[in-house]
Amino acid sequence: MDVIDYKKIKTTDEKLSSKENDLIFFELIDFLLDRSVFGIADLALDYIQDKSTQRYLLAEAKVRIFQKRYVEATNSLKKLLASNGTE
């Protein structure tokens, strides 16, 4: 029987681009928020690589609102509005 060296095996997630990886985490965050799992949704935010996108800022604001951290939610929404040029 051969012993598998898992360090040499490439999994599907390793082949994803950073954008595709971020999309998976955004979907995970939405899923968790729908089920009121705010702490894990907050942890999932850390795994998103491009934190400058509007989608990230909106996800961050949603997580903060559910956590009742309204000042931080407001700050994320201000950044979002500023990135739209509508502040």
C-alpha cells in the first residue's frame, strides 16, 4: 500500500484565483448571516483577500450590524459611499 503525500496533492481550492476564492467567502458570509452565525461570519471576513471592494465593505457592514457594532458598520458604509462618489 502506498502512503499518500498530501503536501504534493493539489486540491480544487488551490487552483482558484483570488477573486474566485473571495466569492466563495462572500457566499459563506451570506449563508452564515442568514443563520445568525455572526462570529464565524466575522472570521470569514479575514479570509477575503481584496478588502477594497464595495462587496467587502457591504459584507463587513452587514456583519457589524448583526453584531450590534454600529459605529464600525457606519464606518464601512461611509467608505462604501465614498467609493461610489456619492457621499
